[in-house]
Amino acid sequence: MLQIPHRLLHGPGPSPVAPSVLEALGKPCIGHMDPAFMRIMNEVREMLQLVFRTENAMTLACSGTGSAGAEMLMDNLVEPGDVCLIGINGVFGGRLTDKAKRAGGVVHNLHAEWGQVFDTDEILAKIEELKPALVAFVHAETSTGACQPFDRLAEATHKHGGLLVMDCVTSLTGLPVEIDAWGVDAAYSGTQKCLSCPPGLSPVTLSERAMHKANNRKTPANSWYLDLNLVGNYWGGSRAYHHTAPVNMNYGLHEALRLALEEGLENRWARHQRVHELLKAGLVERGFEYASDPEHSLPMLNLVRVPDTIADEAAARRQLLEEHQLEIGGGLGKLAGECWRIGIMGHGAREENVSAILSALDAVVA
Ligand code: PLP
């Protein structure tokens, strides 16, 4: 039998998984067309609507990780020649750009310093100039710890018939994500961040306007596997077989969603904020310096500069892992070697986890 080390997961994800989610994952596998599983799919969809704060009928758990959800949206919503406006202030805006280009989009980028967010007026001016068919921003940039405000973007995007897309992989259930109230047309997330389920599914939601575009494409979506016209009939509609849903992953997500809703979204957001403030106070007291814009810092992802006293940051992270069972993340992309990413997500956003993180850091960072 496999032996798995017991780790404290405080990097950029996966996050610690609640015992009842692990128990749900281990329940007997049943057929993916079994009426009992169809009921589970329905309940997953209903609970996803609640956490996304949407009434979108097209809300489902895409089979695959967050990148699959991103690709599902780009492949279905971008047609060859479509003008797209995508913000890059970290790794994940860059990946969205790549996906939109592969779908044939003519992509224009706005750039901001890593760790900073975009000024809303700057985005609005660019939308007015380009009148894009698709506008996409990352709500919670996991590579930098910055939270992009989404207010006023939908109105400007819709004025020219465009669609507003949001990456909420890291923010969903850790921060307010208001799909309907903010007028977001399509969004994707991941299970392994604040939902505290292992990686493997990507919650996605699309408005009727977004589905109108997906249903009326001149050419079929590039990806057969992620084609919403086909996947949509599997998750709803005629329930036609498309692919074999990862049955047990859906059990796990079902339980993770149940826990999030039982806690209450507002309570969960407040818990992330409270635990973030506790962690931040402890880090600052120890001389750590935050590298993201303090006005727009994410609670669940803390980007700090590697202390000067550490000569080899990778060796220090290895020591944290091997001697203290603590996983934290290294810097990604441009920030590799310069920063550390300390995540407090979902089940891991607890006071006792902050104590464990700080005492491990005390032992390794002199
Ligand atoms: N977008 C953001 C903001 C992320 O943090 C991640 C993963 O960390 C992704 C997209 C891609 O998700 P995945 O690694 O689950 O494919």
C-alpha cells in the first residue's frame, strides 16, 4: 500500500483536505450514468450555483483541473478573428492569452507590474478603444497575491456586445465572487484552492449571453472534449453520454461544497480574512516584507520576499518540507527565487495552522 507523508499544505494549492471530503472520495464508485450519480451531478450544479452566486443554468464541474476550465471557456467563446482584451499581471493572465490565441483570437494585452492590479479607468479606456468580443482578467493572481477589482467592467464590455470572463481559481469561497451581481459572463475555478478538495475538477459557469455565443459559432470549438454543446448535454439537457465523469472526484466536490455552504460564504470569507491578518502580523513581526500591493492583497495567498538571511531559498523550502512537513510555494515566473507564496486556503485557513507555519519558519529562518 502507498505511504503518503503527512504534509501541512500552505503553498499555492493544493490546500489541506477536510477528513469528510477524503471519506467522500473513498465511497464506492458507481456508474456515471447511474440515476444516483445523475442526482449527485444535479446537486453539485445547484451547490456550484450557490457558491458562484449565479442562476446560470450552464454551471458544471468540468473534468480536469483549472486549466481545463480556462481552456473550455477560451475554446468555446473565442472564434477565429475575435478581438480579445486580456490583462497580464502575473503567470495566469499570460496563460489565458496563450489559450485565446490558440483559439484564433486576436489578443491585445494590458500589462501591470507583478503584484499590482489594473486601474479600472485604464481597462475601461482600452475596452472603449478596442470594443473587444472578450475581456478576461484574473480575479486572484496566485503568482503574485494580487486581487483585481471587477466593478464597472461588465457594463463597458456589454456595451459593445462583448463577454466578460473571470479566472476565480484561487478566490472562489475565499473571497466574494459575485458572478451575477458583477455581470460576469463566464468564470472558471479549481477544486484544490479555497474549496479544499484535491485537484481534478474545474467549476465553470456561463451566462445565457455566453452560451448564445457558444451555441452559434461559425466553426465548432477546437476541442471536442471541452465542447460545451456536447458537455452541456451531459450535465443537463438530454444527459447524453459524452465522456466518463470522474465519479469519485464529484463525490469529493459535493462534500467540499456542502461544507462551504454549511459554514456560510460570508463566514468563510471572514475566516480567510481573519486568519490572513493573524498570519500577516506574525510574518511582519518576524521581519518578512510583503511584495504585493497592500491595498489589493489576497487573504489566501501571501506573497513575501525571501529574507536576506536565506542564501538558498529552495534549500530552505526543502528543509521546511522535510523537517517540518510544511509546504510553502516558491516564486513563480519572474518572481522565482525572490519571493515565497504562503497559502492559507479553505480547510487550512485556521489559527492553529498559522502557529504551525510561524514556528516552522522560526526554526528554519534564523
Ligand atoms: N488560474 C489560477 C489563478 C491559478 O492559480 C491556477 C493554478 O494554480 C490556474 C489558473 C490553473 O489551474 P490548474 O493548475 O488547476 O490547472
